[in-house]
Amino acid sequence: MIQLSEATALARRICDNVELALHGKTESIERAVETLLAGGHLLLEDVPGVGKTTLANALSRSIDGAFQRIQFTSDLLPSDILGASMPDFQNGQPTGGFRFQPGPIFASVVLADEINRANPKTQSALLEAMSEGSVTIDGVTHALPDPFFVIATQNPSDQYGTHPLPESQLDRFMTRIQIGYPDLSSELAVLRDDPFRTQLPGLEAVAHLDDLRDMQACVQKVKIPDSILNYLLTIVEHTRQHPTISLGVSTRGALALRHAAQAHALMDGRDYCVPDDVRDIASDVFAHRIITNNGGGLTRGPEEAMWVLREILDQVPIPL
């Protein structure tokens, strides 16, 4: 078992490694690594072409584990993701039995690219996998690799050919982040160096799966006192009572923020949480879980959710 200082140093190496392929997005990379260390799943939402898939690819390459990319399309079926029972053959002859053929979901890191281009039935194929680390086919439950990490990308919901993710699916993502356009100097470096072609293909792993398991175990040992837990729950309660929020944060969401705060503390080299660990990441963990009531209509836009959450964070007293 590695020590906390070693886990922090290794997490920083992963961040630095990813940044070789994605310039100028340090905060987004750190949030992605924190999600991985906390044992959650990550949703990347932004316009096409700003580096969502690059971030997912670079992070997966930085970890020495099996990687699968699933391109979500309108005709994708659940069996294309999970696998299916196939007729069994021996020496070219059918045996009369069936064997399970695993789908691409059976990997340590799964990139669900453009997840909201698939229909809701196909999207729901990920629910059991993301929640329980297993899939059930024909009444038989199959365990997924440990660790198991889903990175999903989605385009804005107002773009052509997209299907909104249902609430139950969104609630299984620990964090949702937007990468955004790079600043001028970073974009100049991208144009000059073209890291997608020059750096990403040769990116080497800086952590093994055993290291990752040890790092996740270190996160679970980060102390979070009752004063911080009460602070966290007060924020959650405000989302359930706020007049402009129609759907507040679930208990799963509260647990997600607790684990994400522990990972945030570890990234900062601490074995204990402080209020800023909750405040710094609350919007990324909660914004996609709430539905706001804007002028009589229900909305789930990130801008409205972020605005309401900032208001709540300003209202809730910070424990001393």
C-alpha cells in the first residue's frame, strides 16, 4: 500500500502526462483525475472540437489498463455495448449450448463517445454497469473489471441528433465538466505542436492498475469531519428547498460530493478535508443533477444550474 504523499505525487504525474496532449486545461484535467481517484464516472459536455475525446484518450493511456471506445450512434443497441449470449461451437459444430460474448463495456476505462446520440434504451444499458460494476445478461450477472471508469462525452442538447440523458443516467456520473475554448497562448501551442498527432499516440502510462487501486484506497482514508459533512448536507438541503429548483440533489449525489472532496484533498496533499474541498467542486458534482424552474418551464442548462448553486454556496455559512 502506498502512502498518501506517494499517491499525491502519482496523481500529479498523471495530470502532467495528460496535459502533454491537452494544453492549457489544467483544471479540467485535475477534475477528471479526481473523479477517477474517487471511484466515480466522468461526463464531458461541450461543443465539438475542444478536446473532450483527447482528454479521455490521454487519461486512459496514462493508466495501464484495458481501454475500449464505444462510438454512440442512433442505431447502437444495448447488446453492442454489453455483449450477448452466442451459440457455442466446437470443432466447427454447434454444441446446442450458448456462451457469453463480452461487449466493449468489459474494460477498465470505457470511453462512451457522444453518448447522447444514442436512444434512451441504449443509454440505459450503462445504468447497472456504472452503479454496481456488473452487467446482467439472460439472468446471469457478470462482474466488470476493477477499477471500472466510464468517461462519456456529449454534445450540447440543442445540437441536431441528440437525445437528453435521463435523470437516472446523469445521477450516476460523479462529475460533469466543460472544457471550453483554450486561451490564446495555449491554442497557439496546439496549432504549432499539434499534440493530438505528435504527443497523444506515443503517450506512455505513468500508473498501473495496482497503483490506481492503492490511490483509490488512500482517498477512502482521507478524514472528513462531521462539521464538513454537515456543511455538505446543508448545501444539499438548500438544493431541495430552493424556489427555482424543481429537482434537488439525491443522496447518491451527496455521497458523490463526499468522495470527490476526499479526492480533492488528496490531490492537495492532505489527509483531511476542509470546507474548500467541498466548495471548489460542488458545482461540478451537483449542477447536472438538478433541474431548475425558469419562468414556469423546467430547464437543465448548465448556466442556470451553476448560477443557482453559486447563490446557495454564498448563502450557506462556512464552518470554522
